[in-house]
Amino acid sequence: MRWLTLYARARQVPASLAVVVLSALVVWALARLGGGGPADPRLAALILAAGATAFSVGLGGQDLALDRTAAIRWMPRRAAHLLLAGVLIGGVLLAVQTMSGQPASPSLVARNAAGLMGLVALGAAWFGGQYAWVLPVAWLSFSLIVPPGTDVATQILAWMMLPPGTEAGSWTALVLAATGFAVYTVRGPKR
């Protein structure tokens, strides 16, 4: 169990989890002050993106050369790290929605958490752990300003805002999650 504690500390998992919980509570409190409801898909997307961004810090180690020459297999650890981070950010959002008395949509949370973790993983593989946050923040920004539309391109751009069960939103999140998980798990973070 000691290796798990060391891994979690080296990848800044406790600090990332604290930031996820704090950001979710702040967004929830601000939404209540502003009169918005926590069931708003923009707030859910913002909380999930903040969580994915917080966990992106730990996707690259302190010394990438040491990570690459280590005698342990990194692929399962990278995959487990991404899966656990996605489950944690989704769980925090569902807990905040439950505390507020608003009905939570587990399928929306799961879809968006998976897609955002895929974007973070792609960001880590392409830009390195320190800039892994760029892709989810950029896509969230586009999703917030793109006007609603029925064409497929608009739905792909705004997949985080679409209701659960929307085909374009589900497929976009699935492709992003699968691609991000595969690329990051096999390749690891950029040097």
C-alpha cells in the first residue's frame, strides 16, 4: 500500500481532490446566490471541467525521464489514474447536486466526465502534464458561447451542454474518452 500513497502524493492527487471539492462548492454557492439552479448543464460542465483541470496536474510526473525508465508498467497505472479521476469528479458533482436537492442526471455526469478526462489525457499526451488543461478549458469555452443548433457540427462543439441521450453528444464524448485514454495510456505525457 505504500507505493499507492507515494504515487498519489507524487501525482498531487490529494491536492487535486481538494481543489475539485472546493471548486464544486464555490460554483454551487455562486449559482445559488445568482438565482441559477445547480441543474443547469453549464454549471455541471463548469464543475466537471474544473475537476478535470485540477487532476490534469498529476498526469505528468516530476521527472519524465525517470518515469520512462522505471521498472514498473506505467500503462495500467495511467489508465487507473484517469478512470479514478473521472469517477471522483463525477462523484463530487453528483454529491453537490444531491446536497442542493436538485435531481442529478448520472448519465450526463458520466458522459461529460468521460469526455473531459479524454480531453485532459489528449492534452497531457500532446502538450505535457503542465498544459493538459488547455483542451478541456478551450472546448468548454466554445461550448458556452456556441449558440444552440440542430446541425451536427454545432452539436459536436456543444456536446457538454446537450441533454443526456443525445446521439451527437454521446458519440463525441465516447470518441474523446476512448482516444484520450488510449493515447495517454500507451504514450504517456509529452516530455
